Amino acid sequence: MEFMSAEWNPLGDIFFRKLELYRMTWIDHMNISEYDVAAAINGGPIATMKKAMHMVRADSKQIVSIYNAAGNRLHDFKWQQGGLLLKIGWTASEKLVCVQDDGLVILYNLFGQVENTFDMGQEAMDLKISDCRIFQSYNDSGVIVMTTAYRFWIKSDVNKRSAPRKLADVPALGSPPSCWAAIGVDGTICALVARDDRLYLIDQMGQCTPQDIQISDSDVIAYTDIAVSINNKYVALFTATGMLWIGSANLQVCFCEYQTQNKSRPTQLAWCGTRSVLVYWEGEDLLMVGSDRDWISYPHEGSVFIVSETDGARIISNSFHELIHRVPEVTREIFQIGSIQPGAYLFEAERKFNQQNKEANDYIDSIAHQMGLAVEQCIEAAGHEFEPAKQKSLLRAASFGKCFVNTSEPDKFYHMCQMIRVLNAVREFSVGIPLTLKQLNFITMETLIDRLVYRRQYLLARKICQYLKLKDVEEKILAHWACYKVENSRDPDYKIANILQEKLGDNSGVSYSDIANRAVEMGKTNLAIMLLDHETKAANQIPLLMKIEKYDTALKKAIDSGDSNLVYQVIFKLNDTIRSVGDFLLEIRKSPPALPLLMKYYKEENPILLEGLYNQEGLHNEIAQLKISACVDEQEIGAKKYLLGEAQKMFQSAKDEWAAKMTDDQIRLLERQQQLEGQGLSCINQSLHETMHRLVMAGNMKIAESLKKEFNVPEKRYWWLKVNALAECSNWPELEIFSKSKKSSPIGYRPFVEACAKWGNKAEAAKYLNKVVSDEKVKCLISIGEMEHAAEVAFDRKNEDELNLVLQQCTMADRAVFDRIQRLKLQLRNT
Amino acid sequence: MAASVEGKLPNLDSLKKLVRDDLRRILESKHGAKDLFIDPTLMKPIDRIANVKFLQDHGVEKIYKIDSSKPVQGNRERFYITRPKVISIKYIVEQMKAEKSAGQDRHYTIVMVPRSLYICEKILEQNGVFGWVTIETLSFNLLPIDKDILTIELDFFYSSYFLHHDETWLHTAASALVALQQEFGKIPNFYAIGQAAKSTWQLSQTLLDCGPDITGVPKQIGHVILIDRDVDLVSPLCSQVTYEGLLDDIFGIQCGVVQFDKSVTGADNVMKVPLNSDDWLFQEVRNKHFSTVFKELSAKAKDLQKSYDKKDEMSVAQMKDFVAKDLKSLKATHKSLTIHISACEEITKRKTASGELEDQLATEHGLLEGHSMTENTKYIEECIYQQQRPVNTLRLMCLLSLVKDGLSPETYESLKRHSLQSHGYQHVLTFHNLLKLGLFTKRANPSQTTVKLPGGSSSSLKIATGKLNLPRKSSFQILSKNLHLIPKSGVEIDLRNPTDMSYVFSGAYTPLSCRLVELVIEKRGFTGIEDSVKLITNSFGQSVKAQSARGGKPGGSQSRDPADQTVVVFFLGGVTYSEIAALRFLGHKYGNRFLILSTNIITGDRFISQTLP
């Protein structure tokens, strides 16, 4: 291990190391030289497709195979779109992009299921395309195609619905360009096209800009290959004279020109990180060229395919998957021979300590004041290692160093351990994501988990979430898993429902209705219903139940939820769906609690339907009530009478004799009122009592009497009415006559006193005092304000309650009376 | 003591702040000056949450009531704050249409309180205006009107649920319970009496399950008792005789504020007086029997005079101190005293001058105690003949019917007929409603078919029509006896220093609702009183946490957990100030803290008015 750096290759001031990632499972059947290969960046999956020249028969269908990075086959499928599959590639989100020669683009997931389809426009369709590039753009990924007329069309983002756009034309391009590539410039994607020795940048705004290039060789015949670095900052060009040019993306800065002595077009030209370029010719060693014309030659077996990464490049062959990794700075600081960095000393100290060598102490002493930095270096370096043994030794060193620092942050150590565990887990052979720490930090943990879910590694994804305590993300995974089960399980519905319920439980936070929705889309209606049973939010259940036309269940659930709002939703939906009103009502009647809600709605929106509903339910009395309500609002007499007649009929149907009789009375009263109105007495909308009151006041005793007879008005009421009416119009003589019309008044004489008092004639009131029975005398006296007199009467009657009553009525003004009553009370008590 | 008990109640101010913040969010969602149209029933509640200044600070220029569909000139941004009721939505729709056709270009935002209903959106859609509006919801479920009273301000809850069987507003009631628990922790023990109570509780559980996790919120409330208004229809029908009750009966208290007119203030302008525990003077007399209030106030007046008099003997320094500290509070007390004394005088004048209250009370007490039924019926008849206010006579008629489990067909029909003659035929509708609600019924004649009613699932209906073979005693009388609602005659009740809840009705009757609360709290459920409760309703239930079940009665001094002593009593369909007074009394007696939650606050008149056409 001391000689870890021995395996490093220097390239100028930086180092590269070659790490074996996997021995490929496909070793038995794969011959890379016969295949077009595409691999997604950041340790993504691999897709292969047999090259046309290696097809057994030219007309046989192409087969696309998808593998993980370890060569485990995930899926195969035949290309059956009718055209020739021109190119395969990957998006950043690991969707497989397949481009057919007519511009048809289909996106697949890792399991060969179609995710999205679009075309590259009419020109591509009509003329066919001769070449295309699938590139990583700023959001996800895009496609540029070149038609057989050498015009370029771009779709910047495969996920967006926007139509493809045309790139500017390259002048005088009558034959295929010698090479071309997609390149990001200031946030938009353009194409860099070489027409022999001329370079052009063409963009989506119709601009074609000829590019000047800083190059020493003045007679370049043509540029035959081009590679753009992943960060779009650098470009590598290969010339027909065998020269490799490396420089800035705008071609204005040249880093190096390197003569390879090989004039043939490379099989692959690719960036390795951002500081070096790999050139590969079939059958030769891999050549790595750095920006200072340093070079390294990597021998290998058989053909290879190169995948550029941000911090290196992956080399895929028939038997191996290797990573040419730029040695991270911190790793170099620790392991470079002769390093005097604190991390290097700490690592050494820990080793010596384990050997029980006292030199450990010397090392520690020498970095005592830099121990914090030393620990951090070891922690970080551990993250960059692939082999667990190396990871452990570095972590051990960090842990050892921590003992000497007071202020170490435990978080960093802990966090790195977590990252390492996750990285090791996803690098596992069966998962096959050979991610470096730098790449993980770049794509984020969330994306990694998404990728696992996309690969249907639900268990691992969930375990990572649990390990990292990412509860929300865990729910998302469960939901994906559940949808996957719903889509793919061939088990009977009840079994799927059980499995899901077991895993999700009741409180996982996963929405059952979302899963049920997927079941509906898959046509598994019964499963959807079973799943919806577990949905706690009725508001989510109901729309879906209606979608699958389970209206009765929807209505039942809505009612059970206790939320009328949901019931209304179902009712309205039903109303829209069922044509016949009768059938609709029949359906509603099955759920009794829905009926009042419908009635309420009809009451406010559609009284006619309400009447129909009542009728169907045999609620004649309710119909009568409706008619009466209408009658109250109606002003026109004829209409009023008509409505009352209707009400009366309904009361009869309801066998409510009394109400029918009352209604009959009302109709007759209305008729009488109509007559009276004609005689100038305004009384419509008045009650019988009020009508008679007005008649008495108008001096129309005869008609009042006749009404009394006709409507069976009790004697007592008539007396009350007449007394009050006569007093109100100050018809005192008539009142007196009336008081004497019978031997004794059926209501006594207190009403007379009080009515006179009320209408302001106390003298008149006094006339009736004598006739008032003694029990009521005190109250009468109070009503005409004769407090003192009242008190005397009460005293005479020896009635303390009555005295109190008078007392209560005395205002502050009656101080004398007040005192007198107090005295009387005392007197009464003492006697 | 009062202060210490209330001091430990959960602080309700935070609830106001939540609503205010929500309102701010909504108003700030649109830039620039805006005009605000408010549902008349929400005017007062909104004002209690966010005053005019607040609204102006958030860009509101003019405030209107939603009560017509005429177009109005104004700002580009228009906000409507409304209950999700068809009638208001229709006004809004018509107004928007009128303004559009008048060429006014405007952004409309409809703020539904407390949530949007499908039925309203449907109306917007049918009228083709759905696309013009932004719909927002203001989660305004609870309005604190005092330290121990919360209302939902749904005046129509009783009629809409119990009369029309419309369960729409149960959701609002349940949301109120949820909001309460989100703020003050999960309530471990619940007791429900009545169908609405049970449904509300269940719905609130569902809503809680779907909402954010509240296990971390500190628990401040131990129990909630939900009571349907129709469990106890008698209490709201009785005339109120506590001071606060009378103020409500006579002047009407709206969201904790009373408006005194000229008769009290002596001036031309009306005066708005907040009635709550911040006014210590009012706090002392609010729950008192009216007969003792005047004396209390005179005593306070004398104390006040003494405090003023002290200044005559003060040194300059003392005087300075007096002016700085005491004078202001004395002046406030003075002002409050003046207004309450005037209010008392006015009450006396209106209620007792005619002797009307006296007779009415005598009749009510007679009915409750079950004596002199013939005379009482006669008295009611006379009231009708005298054209007394229909609401008043209806109250007595309902009381008569309730205590007797319905009237004989003869009495029933004759009283109805008299009422129609006095107040008009349209009251056929009233009586129909009263019958459905079980408020005014006739004893079913076995040979006669009963009137068929729609959606006949309510419990009141069962009472109304279900008891065919009655024993001689009515169920009200049995309840009175079993639950000791009517004190033994001859026992004097000290109205000044009461020892029994019945003081709120002059010692004649203990409100059934409050007695049930007392028993449920005492027994931690319905053990031993099932039979009585079954006489009222078949829908009752409880869910009690096992650990608290062994702890004896809550509020006992041995109980250490203050939350356990805090009890929410939730009235579905309204509560009167008399009942609140009785519960406050109960709280003092047992050392419990009651938090009253109600759909609305009612008086007998407002209660009966809901049944009028």
C-alpha cells in the first residue's frame, strides 16, 4: 500500500490511475468491435446495437440490448418501427434514445418500455437523416440530426413538447461534413461543423459563424474528428495530417498540438476529464495526450469503447470495465512519495502506531498544529477510493488523528462514512453503478436514488433512505414500487392489494389513490377499488371512483366521509351522466342521506325539480309548503289564490284535514280582503285579526262582526281586539258602550284600563277601575301610574308581593312613594 | 377565583392571529388598491379579526356588503369575502356580469369562508364566469369572543342541520375542532350527545388524520363534550334572567359587542361596548341574577366614590402618583359603571314595567314544574289574542309542547289556529318547521297516520313521533326527576350567592345541557345515566383514554395535569349566555375550566326566529 502511487501515471503535473471496476458478465457473447455502443455518463447503463456491416442479413431486425455497467443484461428488444435504427444514446436521466433514419425518436426506460416519442420534423421525414448526435444539454439531453441534404435540426430537450428547430445552414456544404459535434455556447446548444479545413458554429437563431482557429499548421487539409469536453469549455480536433489540437471551445486558445503520426481517422476521440484527451484506433494502444504534449499509452486487450466522465474516462472492453481516473488532489497529497502534507504524515503515523513503532509519535508531533487539516485530508481521500480496504485504512487514520484534536467536527467523518457506504452499495456488481465521489456530489444523492428507483432497485433505494433518514424520499420510493407492482404483477388483484397493503400500511404517507389511479390506467378496475379502500382521504377516493363509473360506491364513500361537499360532487356527476331524471332520482334514493342535499340544491336552484322529487317521494305536505312559500312571495291576488288552491289539494292528498281547512279559510279571507280593498281598506297580506282590527278602527263594526262569525273568532279574542282597536282610535264613547254591551266582559276590565292607559287617556281608564276584580287592581293602578294608590290597595290586601311590584316600578323620581312603600312593607310584616 | 381559573385557559389570541395572517396572505396575493365586498353575516366576525385599519394597510380602499348585484365603480382588484352559500354567490355572479358588460375590466377574487364548496363552483361554472375569478379560502373556523368563548358564527347551523338535514356545515364544525387541536394539542377524551355531535367528532378525527401531525403540540385540553342543540330545547326557550343573558335578549350582543342606543346612552349616537372579561366590572356582574345586579353596581359606585375621595387627603406627591396610575383606571371604571347602570335601568323599564316578564316567568316556571297546565295554556291563548310578538308566544307554545311530549290534538290545533288568526296564514310554514324540529308537536294518535317527513333520520323526529304509549309522566318530567333539574319547591335559592346552577333561571330549573355536562364530567362518561340520556337521544358515545379513567373525576384537586381540568363544551346549534353562566358557575364549583365552543350564540328569540318562513 505504501506504493500506491507506483501505479499512477504522471501526465505533466497531474496523475492518472487505472482502476478495474468490473469483470464483464457479457464476456461470453460480446464482441465490442461488432457493435455500436452507447453508455450514459456518471456510471450509467450501456446499450448496444449490432453495426450494420456485421448484421447477418441486411434486412433482419436490429436488436437493442441494455446492460448495466457490469455487463448484466437488463433488457433486449427488437427495433420494429419500420425504418433503420441509426443511432442510440442516453439522456442524463438514463433514458435510452433511439433515432431512426426518418427522424423518429423513441425514448425507452431501462426495461425497454416506451417513455416518449417524437419526430425531428418534416424535412427529416421526407429526406431521411444521415447522421445524428445525442448530447447532454443544460436540463437533460437533446438530439441534433443531419438530413441527407446536410441541414441540421435540433431538439434541445427531449422531455419538452416543443417542435424541433432548424440550425443555420453551413455555406457550400455539398457533401457530408468532415466532422461535427454539438456544443453548448452561452446556455444554448449549437453545432460545431467542419467542412474540410473550415469550421463553422451554427445556432438556433439562424446564425452561422465561421470560426478562426489558432493553429500552427497552416495547411490542414481537413478536420476529421472532434470532441467537446463535458463542461463545454474545451475542444479537441483531429486533422487529416494526424495532428491532435487541444484548446478552448472558442478555438482562440491552443493548449497543445500533438503529432500522433497516424493520419487515419480515430475510432474514437474522447475527453478524459477536462485535462486530457484519449485517442483510440482499433487495434492500437490507447493514447492519452495532456495539454502540455505529455502522453501516456495504455495497452489493452481487444476493442474498447470510451465513456467520458467529468473526472476521467471509463474504458469498456469485452472482458473488463476500467476507469482511468484522474488522481484527486487530496489523494495525491497523501500518497505521493515524499509528500510532506499533514495527511500523509497522519496516514504514516497511524500505520506505525499499528506496528507499535515509536516513530508514530514523531509523525504526530511534527503535524500537531495541523492535525485538523490532516484528519480532513484522510477523510476526503477515503471517499475517493474504490477498494474497501483502502477506504478503511484512510478512515482509520482519520479516526486516529481525531484523538489529537479537540475541535474536530464529528459530522464530516460521519457524513463521509455514509457516502462511502452508499457508494460501495451502488457499485456492487448486481447494481452496477460505478460512481466516483466527485460524480455523486455532482449529481446529488436525490438523483442517485431516483436512478435506483428507475432501475427498480426499490429495496436498495429504500434502505439508503432509511439509512440516511430521508423520510419523504422513502415515501416516493414506496409509491414508485407500488405503481410498479400494479403495472407488472401478474398476481390476482386481491393478492396485489394485500402485498401493497402489507408494505405501505396505513400511515406510510403514500397516497393509495395515486396507486389506484395507475391501476385504473392499467385497466385493473377491481384492484383500484380494493386499493381505494385503504385511502384515508375520501376527497381522493371519490374522483377516481367516478372515473371508473362506480357511482354507487362513490356516493357511499362520500356519504360515509360526512363531507357534504363530496356528496354534491357525486350527485352532480350522476346528474350529468344519467340522462333520465327518473333513473337519476332512483340512484340517489339508494343513499338516503343524499336526498336532503339534493332537495336543498333544488330548493335554491330548481323549485320545479324539487316539486317533482317531493311528488315522487309522496311528500304532499312538503309540496303544499312549497306552494305556500310561493304564495307568500307572490303579490298578485289571482296567483295567490291559485297557489293556495294547489296547497289545499296537496293537504288533502296528505290527509291533513286541518291544514286543508285552514287553507280554505285563507282563500276565503283573501276574497273578503279583496272586496274590502275595493272599498278602500288596505288589508291584503294582513292576518284575520289585523283585518278585523282595522275594520273596527274604521268604524266598520258590521263587517268585523260578519268576519268574526265566518271565521269562528272566539268571543274573547273579539273583545280584546275591539277594546284595543277602539282605544287606539280614541273612540272612547264607543268603548264605553262596548264595555256595557254585556253584563260582564269575558276578558274582565283590566284590558280596558290598560288599553286606555296605553293610548294616553288615564281619566278614561279610571272609569273602568271599579269593575276590575280586586286581584288585578294593583296592576291596573300601576299601569295608569297611580303608584301611591296602588301601594295602598296592596297594603289593604295585605299582599307583600304586590307591594314589591309597586316598589319595582317606582323610579328615582318617586322617592316619597318609595319610602312610603318601604314603611308599609314593614308595617305589614309587623302586623 | 374567576381570574385564576381563566388565567389557566389556553390563550385564544393565537387563533385570531392565524386567521389574520391568512387574510393578509390573501390580500397581498394581489397588488395595488382593492375593493372589498363582505357577506353581511361575516361583517362583524371579520371586523373582530381584522379592523378597518388592518384592511387599509393591506390595500383595501372601500368596503361594501354583498347584498345587491348592481355594478359598482372601483379599483381593478376586487375581493369578495363570503360564506359558500348559493345566494351570495348569485349576487356576486350577477354583479360581475353586469360590470363586465358595462366594460369594466377587473380582477375578481372570491374568498370562501371557511372553504369553497363544489356547489358554488358549479354555479360559477354554469354562469360561465368561473374563468374570471380566483378562488381563495380563508380558514376562519373559530372566533374567540372572550377568554372562554369561541364561536363559529354560523347562525343558520341549527335550521340547516336539524330542519333541512343538510350536513354541509358539520364539516365546518369539525374543522373548528381540528383547528383547536392543531393549536392546543390533541384532546384525549371526548363525549358526544346527539347525532350531529357524533358525526362532527368522527369527521374531525378523519380530518386530523389527513392533516399535519399534531402529536408534538403540547396538550392543553383534556376533554371535549359535544352536545346537539336538540338534546336540550327547553333551556333556550326560557327567558333569561342573568345580566349578560338579558343584555343579549334586549339589545343583542354580536360577536361579543353590544350596541346601546339612545335609551341607554342618553345621546343620539349609538355606542358599541365590548362585553368581555377585560372589563373587570362587567366580569363581576355578567353572570349574576339580574335582581342582584343593581345592588352590586351601587356598591361599586360607592367604592368608586371612596377612591375618588381619597384624593382630598393626598399630598402633592401622592396626587401625582394618583393621576399617573389610578386615575385612568378609575375613569374607565367610572365610564363602565355609568353605562351598566343605565343599561340596568333600561332593562328594568322594558321588562318589568308592563309586568310582562313577571307573568311570562310565572308561566314558564309553572310549565317547567308541571303545575297549573290549564291556566298556563290559557295564558298563552291570551298572549295570542293580545297580538303579542309571535316569537314570544311561539316560545311559550313550544315550551308547553316540550314539557308535555306534545299536545293533545285539540289543544295543538286550536293554538295553531289562534296563531294563524293573529299572525297570519303564512305561519303554517312555521308550524310545519316546528313540527319537524320536534319543538311544537301533537301527541300521535295511534289511529292517525303521522305526517311523513323527508329524510326522517334526525333524533328529534323520533321524540316527536316515536312515543306512542306514554306513561302518565312526560319524558321531560322523568328527566327532571332523574337528573334533578327542578329544585324541590319550597327550597329558597340564594340568588346573590348561588349554590346551584339553577340560579340562572331564578332557581326554577337547571339547564339540562349543563346538567349533562356536569354528570358526564363527574362520571367520565355515561355510566349510570344511560337511561336518562336514552330518553333524549339514541346517539351518544364516548372515547376515553384508559389512563385518565382511573384518575377519578377530572378537576379534582388530586388531578395534577392542568390540561385534564380543561374541558371544551361544544354546542352544535347554539348556546345561550344563561347556559354559559351556568357552566362558568360549574367551573368555579369544581375547579374545572370550561371553554365554550358553539356554532353561534342564541337567545330564545333568535332561536325561534330560525323557524320562521
